[in-house]
Amino acid sequence: MAAVTARQGWARVGGLVWNARGAALLLIGLLIYGRLADPFGLFIVASALVLSLLALSVDLQWGYAGILNLGPAAYLGLGAYTYAITQRKITAGSPTYLAFALAILFGIVLAVIVAFPAFKARTLPVYYALITLAVALILQRWTAVSYDLTGGSNGLVGIPLPDFSLPGLDLKMTTAEQFFPLASGVVVAAYLACLWLTRSRFGRLLAAIRDDEEKVATLGYDVATTKLIVAAIAGALGALAGALYAPLAGTAHPSLFGIAFSVQTYVWVAVGGQGTLIGPILAAIALKLLENRLRGVSADGYLMLLAAVFMLVVIFLPKGIAGLFDAQAVRDRFRRSRGGPIALAPVLERPLDEPHG
Amino acid sequence: MADPGVVLRTAGLSRHFGGVRAVDSVDLEVRAGHIHCIIGPNGAGKSTLFNVISGMIPATAGRVVFQEETITGKSPQAISRLGLVRSFQTPRVFAAMTVLDHVLLASRERPENGARRREALARVGLLERGDMLAGDLAHGEKKRLELAMALAMRPRLILLDEPTAGMNAHESEAIAGIVREAASTATVVVIEHDIDFVRGIADWVTVLHKGMVLREGTIAEIEQDQEVRRVYLGDIG
């Protein structure tokens, strides 16, 4: 009995390691890149990593729970401004713990304010999508005209890098290169947390809600509250992205709420692979590096290339680039081509109590 | 004084869509432990009645009482938690989830315990299909899976909307066995068109016509009724 339990325990550890292989590979890749790249490269990848948190938040909502939030940038901007204003007005020169905590808190609060009435009233998904878009645009407009608090359309500049100092321990960041390990660590941790969440019983519930909300409600689950939890987690992730982006870029400006950031995030999720978590992170890094290469040549050329990549992926790879490497999908394709479940269907039509063959 | 043997009662239950009275002042009493069949021509309001009882669409008027509690206006999840569960005419399963995960979701068991979901799968004959994706199941098996999900919730009352739709005679017979077995632990209300199937399982039959209750009785009484024969049974054979 003990041997069986031990074996089950090892199997579970093995399963976890296998599931986390994406995180391990990502971490190794980032460690190698951190050693080899120049400061500008580190800055580019660090900003891609930070923004990939927003992509993770979109993937969690869209890829796993079927919630279409067209204004994810609302949380990016909110997090950025919360960090910037807190560091300027409340905790100037002090460690940045409060700024991060407030950003995450406000992200959750905004998500709940937007999602609660919509989900409880069972608003149609398309209306919810429009509400989220409107919220982002309203916040963009508001920050552009609130000069005293947000610096108006110029935004806020000179935002200090994070400072995680503790009494007797100086952990204040002074260069952008020091930001790279922080961004890497946060993204890998967020990825693992999302992976755990989506593989849990809660994740199974999300998948069911994505497929058929009404059916899930008849199973006794509170669909609105479940979706609200997802929106709140996504809000926290998006605001954390903003709180990390503002000090990295050194500025917070109204365009952070803008449609460009929201669209970019959806492109990353679609190209990387909706419902894969790792795909959007890799797409963020790859497309940000590509953007950096091509922008020097032609800014418009990059946008056209991005649009072309997006269209090709949506048409030919609905599960994105990561879908190509999805072991389950490959197995399914193999099984089908060998006459697996599909070919067996006529046989299974017979009642199961009737002996087969 | 309410009859303690009645598990579900509707009083003057109505649902109108504009000028159409899909369900019109329906008074229904379902007795505990019965298999209660609801029959009637297409458009008689049978599925709408289920939708109103299960909270999926609000009633225009009237009320639904389940186990002495008024459930009119409650959400589908609240009604389901009280022990009133339902299946759908077209099986609604989650294509990318395994059979086992379906009953796991319905039973709310921890993955390491498995008694309830194994029992539910065994009762519908799907125990050996546990690892298959629901999307790969045959139509009849999807209907069984819906039944297994309902059973895994340990309900007091199950509403089954045409459990044999799209099945051959042999499969219908198997479903009849499952429904009879399910009735050992729960009251069952079944909407059904297949009159042979109804004959084999029904303790009590209600005939709906144009949203109203036309007749009630045993299947023998219903089959003898001239009015029922005229509006419904005559049509189907």
C-alpha cells in the first residue's frame, strides 16, 4: 500500500515536472540570453516579458474561460499610473512594495467593478467586450486631461526603478539590466501559477464554462462568480504588468491605455497559441525582438508583416505556434490518421452491454 | 396542506413569448419515486416547461414548488444545488474534456476519490470510456454521459428531455433500463416522443397540447383517450 502511495507521489511529481517543462526551458533560455545579450537587448526582452504578463492575463480570460476583454490595456495603464503616482506622491525614495501592492489591488478592484454587473446580469459576451473597450478608452481620455494627478497627455516621467530594500539590505535597482532577472522571475512565476490554476479543478470548470456556460449552471456552479474570479486574477496580472512597465520605460503615459497595446496583446496570444500560456510569452519575446530589428528599417513594414503573420496564423494555425508542439494535439492527429476514436465510432454506436465482435 | 408524496408541483405556470403562450397555466404534480412522462406534439411546450422549471428562462406567471420550497425565479445553479437536475434534448457535453472529467465536474469529488463518478459511469455503461474525449463519443454515448452527469450529482429529481432522441430501438431499450434504474434513487420526469419507450417506463403520463395540460393518467388510460388519440397519438401511429 505504502509502495503504491509512494509510486503515486512520484508519478505526481513527475507529472508536475513534465507540465512545468515549458517554464524550465523558458528560464534556461532567459538565463543564457541574460549572459549573452547587450544592455539594449536586455531592455527589449525585459519589456517583452513585462508586457507578456498582460498577454497571460488575456490568455487566461480568452483562452481558458472564453471571456473576451477588448481593453486589457486598461489594466496596463492603471498599474503603470498607480506605481508612478504612488512612488511620486506617497512613498518617494522608499521601497516600492506599496506601489506594487496598490497597483495589483486597483487592478483587481477595476476588474470587479467592470465585470461584476456584467457577469451577474448575464450580459452577452459581445456587450461585455464593448464595455471593457470603453473602460480602457475612458481611462485613456481621463488620464490625458487630469494634469495634476497624471501629468495630462505628456504623462509622468522619471519614474524610479523598483526598490526592494529591506532594513539592513540594499536591494535598490539602479540600472535597467538589473531589471531583466526581475522580469524573468516574475514571468516564470506567473506562468507557473497560471499553469497550476488551469490544470486544477478550477481550470476544468473554466474550460467547461468556455464551452457551454448554461450547461455548467445546470450542474450547480455559480458561473458569474467563477468568471469574476478569472477577471480579477487577470486584472491583477495586467496591473502588475503596468507596474513593472512604468519603471522599466521610465514613463507612464495615456497611450498605455490605448487600443494599440490591447491589439498587440491579442496578436501575441493568437500567434503564440490561445489557451497555451507559454505561447503568448514566447510570441511576445519573438515579435518584440523582430519589431526592434525591423523598426530601424521600416516601421510600416513591421506593422504590415505583423498583420500578415497574424492573418496567416489565424487561418492556418488556430492554436497558434505553440499548438504545433502540443503533444496531445499531435497524439490526436496520429490516432485519427490510424483510425482511432473517429473510425471506431460506428462500432461504439452499438449498446455497450452487447458483446462486441 | 401539501401532499408529502409530491416532490414537484407547478401551479398556473405560464411562459409567453410575445403573443405565443408556449406554456399556459400548467398545473403539474410529480410524485416521489415515479417515472413521470410528458408527451405531446411538437410545439406543445414540453421543453419550454423544462426550461422554466429548471430556471433557465423565467416564468411569465405561476410558480414552481420543489420539495415544499418555491423555486420560481431562482437561478439554474441554485435549483440544481437543491437536487433538481436536467439533461438536454441535444446532448450538451464538453467536446475537449474526457468522460471522466465530466462526471468529476458534476460530482464535485476530489480527483483522488472516485466512488461517485465510477458509480455514475457504471450505471450508464460508460465506465470503460472514461479516458475518451466526449467529442469523440457516439451520439448515444453522449446522451448516456449527460445521464451520468445527472446521476453523479445525486439528485432528488431528474428532468430528461427526450433521452432517446436519435437512437435506434435497441439503444432506446438500454436507455429505458438506465432510466428505470435511476428511478431507484430519484424521481424522474421524462419528455419523450417514442410511445413504446413511454409504455415501458411510465408510472404516470401528462399530455401537453398547445402549452396546456390536455390529460393525465396511466399510459393505458392515456392511450384509450379519444382526445389524446385525435391530437397526438393518431398522428404518430
